[in-house]
Amino acid sequence: MVPIVPPVVHQLANSPKVKKEHLKSVTAVMSGAAYLPPSVANNLIAKAGGALEVGNGYGLTEAVRPFPPSPSCSG
């Protein structure tokens, strides 16, 4: 899995310098920090020959509790 931001996904999907051979070892891309248009994700998937999963996650990360509170924090 390759974690990258949407502008990098866009560059990979639309750059004529990036070829299918460059993406052959990548099986999944997780994009975050901003909205990734489905058309950009689909362009990257097509460029990779369809053998690529693209995920998108953004927004409200400050509202997610990533771990339980430690015993010293619980009341």
C-alpha cells in the first residue's frame, strides 16, 4: 500500500512519463488529506491495467480517537 495525497495521485494518473510498468509492484493506493475525485482514481486504476485498489479517506480525523484512554486518564 502506498499512502499519497490527491495531487500526487493526479500526477501519477495524468503524467505521460508514468507508465504501467512503473506501477506493476503497487497493489493499493490510499489517498488522504483532501478529496480525491473518482475520475482521477479511475484514471490511475486504468493506467495500472485495472490491478490496483485506490482508497480515499479524509476529513474529521481530529474527531477520531485512535486508541483507548490510558488507565491514568479514565475517571
